[in-house]
Amino acid sequence: MYRLYEDDGVTAQYKEDFAYVAVKMNTTETEIHINAEIEGNFTLPYDTAAFILPQGEKRKLIIDSAEYKSGDQIYLKQEEI
């Protein structure tokens, strides 16, 4: 799992106002499964992300149970902790 920490980068509110973007990945011979979750009370300055696969990658890209192509924009849904 990869966890990205986000805050406003300006104020000293990083202990109270923050978010984590957690990305989990599992792979098989035919599929790449990615689950992205956002936790926290900081509103991210973006609401989409894109996952870019290496050129020549043939496996299906499954993000949060839906199939995508490399580079497609996905919408991130934030849940408050």
C-alpha cells in the first residue's frame, strides 16, 4: 500500500487538517486491481487521478471494481475519518 499525506502546505494546521490518499494494488497474470481511498478532513485541491501503465502492458486495469484504460481519469471520493 502507498499512502500520500496531503495538507495545505502553508499553515500549521497539519495535525488537524489533513488527508491520506491510500492506493492498494493486487495483480494477477491477466489483471491489475487498484483500490484508491481518501481519508481525512482536508479537502484535496484535486478530485481526479490517472494511473498510467507501462507501454506494452496487456493486463486489464481494474480500479475500484470498474475496468479502465491506462491514463483514464478516475474520480476520487473522499470519506471523512
